[in-house]
Amino acid sequence: MNEYEAVLRPIVGDALHLDAPMARYTVARLGGAADALVIADSVALLEQTARTAWSHGWQVRIIGDGANVLVADRGVRGVVIINRADKVTFEESGVLVAESGAALISLARACLERRWAGLTWAIGIPGTLGGAVVNNAGAYSGAIADCLLWAEIAEPDQPTRRWENAELAYAYRESVLKRRSAPFAVLRAALQLQPNADPAALRAEAEQYSAHRRRTQPNGASLGSMFKNPPNDYAGRLIEAAGLKGTQIGGVVISPQHANWFINTGNGTAADYLALIRLAQERVAELFGVQLELEVELIGDF
């Protein structure tokens, strides 16, 4: 019995998986094994697992639906928590309170059904609320920073507390959480939305965004947008202008449809992705003097 089994099994039971391949938990369908993996279907289990792992000095990585993450071929040391805590409540005042594993797309659709405005921009965005809080997810001039009231966050050796919007220091696809090295876990978040909106206008807005995504975003196993857009420009335009659209390394190709999307053709590896990432960064820097910054997160033993 290894240390993860001895400590975590009595606490989480069958939710613990040892030496668990990460490919089944990532949108790009690749990545090596996690030393220990816990599927947390409640906030209580999420927090208990994280605090137990922190108290033993183990590294903890929390993943939602596996979008916007690239997991190393050699896997992930420590404990990976798959966050499936997704309970949601809607208050008459237009406040949505959801657990951090709730899918953004599901939240956006639920708001449409209730005729609540303010989250329609998320109708096609993969990922969970917790990831959106950390990364300030957004699209079509909307973002989590525009509607977040507070996020409930756990940290080692400190009581769990609510962080107000201003404390998160939001910027484009950035927050103080994304920049920090100290461990934390987002448990819940509250969003202020606008009830009693015009249902026809909401449906039209949602269909406009969905149609745009269908036209511009490639199908297949990808990580989503690979790089952040530089100020006053687009990462995809720069990569295409560098002549890299359609370039393939191993089993991963820079999409011929959208150059900021890298697609796993079926047998791709994290090393293939990383090689394409470095190639795009080097070529764009050489030709245009722009340093492309990753939007996806690298996880594990690279």
C-alpha cells in the first residue's frame, strides 16, 4: 500500500484512483498518469481532499472538464482532483451561486431558460466555473470579471473565505489566482446577472455566438485557444502570417481552419503539442517581435 492509498482511501473511498491515465480526463485526450486521482462530486470532498493532500506536502492539481490544459506525457506527480461539484442555486435578485465544477455552458443555458442576461457569452465556452474564475474566461466582450460577486476559496492552514471581485485583480485572461504559486482551491462562486431580460433578444444573441463558433472553431480534440491574443492583434492571425497554418508535428496539427487551435489527430502527444507551441512562439517572435503567451496551462512532469 503506497502513501496515497494509506491516507486518502479511508477518506474518499472509491473516488480514489492510483496511477490513473489522464487522457480520459482531458479534452485533448492525452497525458500520462497521475500518481493519485480523486473524482470529487461535492465541494466537501473537494475541500477535504485538497486539505489532506496539502497537510502531507503533496502537490495538488484541480481540473474541471480538462479544457485549456496540456498534461505531460510523463504524467503528474502528487494528487489530481477532478472537480465535479456542480450544484447551482438561482436567487430572485439575479444572483447565481454555483459550485466550482459546474460547466459554464450549462450555466449559460440555464440562464437563457430563466431569461437572465449577463452570461450568454459563455454559451459555447468549455470548462467549469472554477477555471473561469481563475482564468477570467470570456468571449464576445464579456468575461467572468464583469459579473463575479465573490469566490469562495480554500487555502492551506487558513479558514476558507470569500474573496470579493476586487481582490482577484482581474485583467485579460488573468487574475491574482492565476499568477500565484501558493496552493488554493476555488469551491463556489456567485455571479450577479440580470433577470427578466427579453427572451427573443437573448435567444438571438446566443444563436449569433453559437453560429460564429461553428464557423470559426475547428472540430476535433484540441485545447481550445492556444495563445492569448496580444494587444490590438490576434494570435491566430500572427501564426497564419508566419506561414504555420496546417503545420504538423507528430500527431498534432495547427488547424488549417484557425491557426490558434492545435488539433490532436488521434495519436498526438504532449511533446508534439509543446514542439508546435515553441515553433509558433519562436517564428512569431522572429518575424513580428511579438511574444505569444500561452492561454492553456501546462500540467505535470514536462
